[in-house]
Amino acid sequence: MVTRVLTILGFAAVIAALAVLELLGRRKGSRIPTLGEWLGYVMRSRAGRLLILLGWLWLGWHYFSR
Amino acid sequence: MEPMAADDIPRWPERWPGRLRVRSRGGRPARKVVIGAGLAAYSWVAASTVPFTRNALLVVLLPGAAVAVLAYGRPARRIPPPDRVDVTGLSYWAVCIIALFEWEAAAFRDNSLWWHPSLTALIDPVLGVRPVKAAAILIWLLSGWALVRR
């Protein structure tokens, strides 16, 4: 039971950290890029764009098709 | 940090002069409502599909094909990406995402047992509720549109 709770807390902590980063990135003058900014940066190249879009498609398949 | 590889993605509006018309940010509310209602309806129907079936695969592949067409065939008006991003700031994101994958991989390695569940194992029961699954599909569709504009 303790291990399960710890695992769930681990996921929650990482997801909360991602949310905090997004909030920090939205502050004026922040050096931390927002999710949209760094995704846009990665998607500047054709390979990066393909990789991110394939990741999006994989997420849909993983959670909604199977 | 120097910018990544050369920007070889054609950007609106240089290559598509026919699409030069400037739209106001809040323009065409009726069109947005119709598209939003269509996406919501699609999500609701898609949420009714049974996993591991042909229909469940199609409801994902259809938006995938639409995004591919929009991304490469008929690019949407894109949001200009930043010329550079701060390496330190980006590393915070990288650390968190790697930690998420590592945590997931550790659970997957243990066959996602009850005492060490993967994120997928935790989310799947929640997605068993149709309104939740429909909302998740709608968010997924909207994120696909957001990515096409990047």
C-alpha cells in the first residue's frame, strides 16, 4: 500500500513540477520558456516537428485506442 | 544557446500569398462555435468506442490524418517560434520530463503491478467514464490543433 501511494505521489510531484514551470515561464521576463515556446522552438526543424506530432499521435493511440 | 537546425518549415504568409488576409484575433465567432461543437460531438462519439477495436483506432487515425494534412499540406497560420531559448530554463523542463518517463518506465518494468502502477494503469480506469474520456479526447484534439500552429 505504501509503495503504491509513493508511486502515485511521485507522478503527482512531477506533474505538479511541470505545472509550476509553466506558471513560472509565464511571468514577465522569465528565463524559463513556456511549454508552447519550447515546443515551438523544437518544431522549428522538420524533424522536430515530425517527432512532436508523432508523439501527439502516439498519446492518442495509447490512451484512446487501446 | 545557438538556435537549432535551420528553419526549413515554410511559414505563413510567404509561401501562400492567397492566405494573406489578416484575421482579427476574436474574428468569426460563429465559425469557432460550429467547429467547437463539431469537435465536442466527435469527442463524445469517439469516447463510446471500445478499446482494441477498428473503430477505436479510426477515431485516433482520422484526426491524425487531418493534422498531417494541416501540418504539411495546408499549413495553418503559425505562431512564430522564439529565435532562442534559455538553456538553463529549458533544462528544468528536460529534468521533469525525463523524471516522468523514468518513473513510468520503472513501473512498466515491474509490469505495472498494483503496488507499483504506471501512469497508464492509473489513468485507464478514469478514462472508463465516458464524459471524462470525451473531455480527454477533446483536449487531445485541441492540443493537436495547437501543435499544428507551432
